[in-house]
Amino acid sequence: MKKEHFKKRPCWNLNRAIVQYGFTPVELSQNAEYEANKTYWCGYWVKWYRVLNAVYENHGRIRLLKSVTVQWQDGTTTTHCTNLDPQHDWELIGNA
């Protein structure tokens, strides 16, 4: 694996996913939003998922996540309303 320079370090399980699936991790900006068809690493659940749909609502200057539907690496599909966490989550480039 090529050595990358990140502000934060990928965890051990993320490193395994990088090697196993050929992902390239990309750090998220502080105001990152889900985008359909993109793949992300969940630092809380310690696994990757692909976004199927994300719905945001505008409330004046504030943009809030209403729901995001994801397909987890095991094929399970769920819908939730948890924002991305730039301190623990990553965007993953590549196809699994």
C-alpha cells in the first residue's frame, strides 16, 4: 500500500478494506454531505457502505439531513439520519 499523508490516520479495519477491496481513502471536509453512489467508511460501525439516496432540507441558511439510505458491505440496506463524521469517517474511491 502506498504511504499517504493524512491529517488523521486510517484505523486498522479501514486499512484491511483498502487492501482487500482496493479502496483509496479521502478525508472528508468539515461540511461534507452524503452523495448518492459514493462509498464511505463508517468509523462508528467500522465498515463501508454505498449511499443509495440522501435527502436534505434547507431551513434558511441551515441545510439538514432528513434521511440517507445506504447499502452496507454485507448487502444490508438501511435508512437513517446520522450525518457524516469528518473526524472518523472517510470517502472511499474505488469499486468493491
